[in-house]
Amino acid sequence: RATRRACIAAIFIAQAAGGLVAWGLDLRFPFSQASRVAGFIRRERLDAQPLYGDRAPPASSLQPYLDEPIAYLADGRRGGFIVWGPAMWSKIPDRERMWSNLLRETLDSERREALLILNYPVDSAPPRYRFREIRRFTGSLVGDEDYFLYELEW
């Protein structure tokens, strides 16, 4: 009986310690940068131009804050929400597919600029595009919730 009580007490103490560590990390690091990014986009009026993201899960985190549709380039569609399924499971960005879908989106567009919202940095774009990094928002607990904003012109 005493051994059983000691084991239960040890489990409770370990859980309390783990909870305190998690709480401390939550205070120090944001889970997501989405609200900060959306605030920046609105303050700088970047939401007046078309918004493009690569994969839906990270990009869609911004949509409720922006109240603007985002084109999800990885699956070639626009939306304010995502439908979860096998297409959403991949965590590996497909940059080639992203650029080809962006080309398809912008080929006949009357607009000549857009905001590209990614959760990873890029250092080059196809020759059709001029791009520059506007700002990075990093340091979230979840790497998919870090953001890199790029201004695109073509």
C-alpha cells in the first residue's frame, strides 16, 4: 500500500512539474504568429492585394483575422477555411507545385502584385516574378505557425 501511494504521488508531482514547464513555455513563446501577422498585414494595408499561401493549414490560420480569401496554391483553390483530408496531411512544402500554381493564378490577372504568405523562407522565384521579403514572424512553438511575407510583382 505505501509503495502504491508513493507511485501515485510521484506521478502527480511529475505531472505538476510538466504542467509548470508547459505553462512557462506558453508564456515565453507564442503558439502561433497568426494574429501578429494578420495585424501587420492590416496595418500595412497589404490585404488590399490578392493573398496567396502555399499549403492551406498554415495560411488558413490567418484567414479569420483578415476576413479575406486566401488562394491555397498547394491544392489550387481559394477559400476561407480548409477541408481536412489526405491532401492536408503533407507537411513538406512542394515549392515547384506552388510556383506553377501561382503562375496559373496570375497568368491572366489584371493585378500585377500580390502578397505571398509562406511558413518557410524562399530565396528565389521564377523569372516572371520580382519578389522581396517584407517581414518574418518567427519564434512560435509550432514551426508551421511561423510566417514569411513576400511582396510579388510581375
